[in-house]
Amino acid sequence: MKEWFKLDSLRKKVLLYVIVVIVLCAIVSAFSINLVVSFQMRGLYGTEKEAAIESLSNSIGPMLGSSEDTQINQVISSYLIFDNIDYIAVYDNAGTLIASGTQDNVTSQDFKIETHEIRSGGTSVGSYEIGFSQQYINTLVQRTTLVLITSLVVFLFLVGLALFIFLGRAVIQPIETIARYLRALKPGNLKVRMNIETNDEIGVLAANFNQMAGDLQRSYAQVQSARDELEQKVELRTKGERRRADQLKAINEVDRRISAILSLDELLPYVVSSLQKAFDYYNVRVFLLDRGQGGVVLKAAAGEVNGGASTGLLICLNAGVVGRVAATGIAYGGDIGEAIEGVLQEEASRATSELAVPIKIGNEILGVLDIQSLEVHAFDEIDLFTAQTLGDQLGIAIENARLYQEGRDIAVLEERNRMAREIHDTLAQGFTGIILQLEAAEQSLSKYPDHAQEHLNRARVLARESLNEARRSVWDLRPKDLETLTLIETLRQQVGIFSRETGVSADFEVSGSVGMLSQEIENALLRIFQESMVNIKKHAEASNVKIDIRIDGQAVILRISDNGVGFENVSSSGRHFGLIGMRERAKLLGGSIDIRSEKGKGTHIEVMLPMDRGTI
């Protein structure tokens, strides 16, 4: 019952409003009716009194003069019949009571007595007292008022009921229907439509609701589609960035290796195998130009090469994708069905996408790096950049290997090796950082121009530093740190930086007589030390590192030990390609390097360089 009195619906509010209006109207009407009836009845009562007094005077006057007492009693009895007269008494001029009469069960308190003179023929013949009933007029007013109020209340009730029924059907019911549809309209249920077809305001509201619901449904569908599209773009962008990072890492690792490999028989199989495994390509092949045969010859391949394709396969210039790239030096990437001249006829391949880039030294084309995939549209600009970078690195490595194998210019070969090591130790990271900063600036340019400027500023600083290092490498100058500090001071400073950046405890000790070392020895020791600390930082997971350098009259010995995870096989571990460069640096100065490591027992590196290579 209590729930019904909660004004939680329009129907209840309208009903309460109608009831309140009826009650207020009834109260006001009752008060007004009571005033009007009382005024009218009392006026009528006064008129009746005047008429009764005049009539009684006219009736008794003649009888009083003739002393007809019996007739006077009959007149009094006849007037007492009226409800408004309760008492009549007639007196002569001497004041003697002649006759009187009173209504039954009436006391002197129920009426008010009035005295009037009786005249006959213009002469006073006596007087009479008449008592008019007070209860009569009150009862008459009450009855008349009750009847009128009852009729009015019934009328108001009927009007209110009719009004409530009309409002319920014409207003409340449509509004409740609209409210029900509005409650049903939710993000997951936008197909709701109102079935109200009228020409009034309710019909207009329903039509507008249906139009709004349709617009919301279309907008919601568009938002959902845009969100799904945005999620796909974000997912693709994330995959692209992750793939970019993986490819840059692969470029760095391959560069570490190929800069130290001087044999084509070892270099080319390593390159194709590394690329095929790192990126799960279907086929990776390297073709080298053979001008005598007028085409390119397959030298190394890795992956699911079908149809018996093997090393020695000759593809003529301008024949197919590989032949056209070899002839023009212009890279190609796309679906094989869209290729310049279709799939190579010399092989049967299931690949659907192909990426071929020239292997060049400057403007001289040495061959083609060819990559195939089973996926449609598998290659994009990121893959093209990666492949072209590897092609350029491979071109340098192939040229170095040829120079080394042919032995035509040992001095040039040594200089190229030195430059490759310097690029590996100093410039490669700088150029990689510049590329990443420029790409980050390009991505931030549209939305965050301030961030883009920061990336450009950082790229500018890296470019200048790399340019300085390039000049030093070209002129075989000392590293910048060794220009202002001694070797020992430089090593001590870099040990402190390493410890601060990694949180790894590092101990540095010097023993023996530290004399002036030659530039070559200082450069080699600094580069070997830097490569060792980078490997510890990236791979060792060590908590303590000990560095000891001892110099005597015969040799300078550098020992670096860590308590990290270690490794089992130095020569086969893919993460230790930089160790090859360390060995070659020591070997070029007539020294040696000993690397000992066990799984879980850390790594110990000992470098020995003879002093006779140049103490000054």
C-alpha cells in the first residue's frame, strides 16, 4: 500500500493533482454556497416574517374590536402551523391576555419574541407577541447548503474523473509509452522505434524520437566501426614498430658479424641463414654479378627453396625480378603476380611476394639480395629499408672479402677493416640513433610538434658527434676521450659511468709502472674495454665486475671478470660477434686475447699486448 503513495509515475501525480483540485474546489464552493444560502435564506426569512406580521395584524384587528376570542384562537392556531412561528399571544389595550398559542415541544429559548401593535380603523385596539423560530432558519440553511454541496461534489467528482480519464488516454498513456521506449533505448538496443501515429504533439515527439534513434543507431555503428578500425591501425602500428625494432637489432647483429668475416664462403651463407631465421622468410638468396656470363649467379640460399634451385643458378640481366634489379640497380618489392616480368622461369617457387635490392658499393652493382614470402603484400617500406641497409652492409663486406681473398692491397684491406671496426664501435650506434630519432620526429610531427623538435635536436647532436667520429676514423685519430685524459683516467671514468648507469658494483685496479703507451695500444685497449663492458651490460646480468690493468716492461695486460650468467660456446653464440673484432684488434698488434666462460660462473677476459709495438 505504501508503494502506491510513492509519486513515481505521471499517472499518480495527475491523479493526486485532480484530487487536490476537487477537494480545494469543494471546500471553496462549500464556503461560498454556505454564505450565499445563508444570505438568501435569511433575506427570504425576513420577507416571510414581514408578511406574517402584516397578515396576522390584519386578521386579528377586526376580531379584537368585536371581542371574538374564539376566532382569535383559531387564527393563532392557523398561524402556528408554519414552521417559522413558534409562539403567538394577543393582548387588548389594557394589556390583558386575550389568547395565546405555542408550538409543541418548544421552549421560550427556541424563539425570539417580537411585539407589534394591532390597529383597527386607524385606532389602536391592542397588541400581540409573535415568536419566530431560530432553529427553522438554521435548519433550512443547513439543508439547502448540504444539498447544494453534495450536488457540487458529485459534479466535481464526475468532472475530475472525466478529466483524469481524458488526460490518461490523451496524455499520460502516450507519455508512459514514450518513457517505456526511452528506457528500452540503450547502446546495445538502438533498434527501438515508437508505434505512435497521431497528428498532435505526441505524434511529433514520437516521430522525432524514431528519427533520433535511427541517427543514434547509425552514429553508434559508425563509432564502432571507427573504433575497430583504430584498434586495427594501432595493432598494425604496434606490430610494425616491434618489427622495426627487431629488424634494427638484426641489422646491428648482422653488421657485427659481417664486418669481421673476410671469407665469402662463410659470409654469404651466414647472411642468408640469419635473415631467414630472424624474420621467418620463405626464401633468402644472394646473387653475385658475373659479367662474363652476362647475369647474376646464385651464391647462397636459405629457406624452402623448391624446384632444385641451388648455388650456381644463372639468371640473365633483365630476366625476371632479380635480373631486372641487377641490371638497373633499382629495388623492387611487391607481389610476384605484379612483378615486372613475373616469376623466374628458372625455378618453381610457391612464394607470392618478393623483395629484391641491389648489393652495391657506391654506384657499382655487385649482386642482388632476394627475399621471398608466402604471404600476399608481405613487404612494406620497413622491410625495404632493412633489406637495402643489409644490402649496403653486405656490399661492403663482399668487397672487403674480395680484397682480402685476392690479396691485391693489404694496406687498403687493413684500413677497411679498421674503418669497419670504428664504424661498429662508434658510428653504427650513432647512425642507428639518428634514424630512430628522425622516425620518432616524423611520427610526432602532426600531433606533438614540440616532441618532434626535441627528436630533431637530438638527431642533430648525434649527427655532429658521429661526424666527428667519422673524421677521427678517416684520419686514424685518437678517440676523443684519450685526447684530454690518459688511458688509465679514461678507463676509470668509464668504469664509474658504467656503475652509475647499471647499478653494478665495479672495481678498478692498476698495477705496475704505467708509462706512455703508443696510440695504437691505447686505442685497442679502450675499444676492447668498451666492447667488453657493453657485453656485460647487455648479456651478463652480473652484480660485480673487476677490471685490472697491469703494465710491465714486456707487455700490458687487461683483465675483465664478471660474476654473471656466462655462456658455454664463445664461437657459436650469436650474441658474441663483437668478440671477433676484439680478437682481431689484439692480433693486429701482435697480442692475444683469452676468453673463458662457464654457464652460471661468469666470464673472464684477458688481453695481452706486447710493449714493443710502441711505448713512446
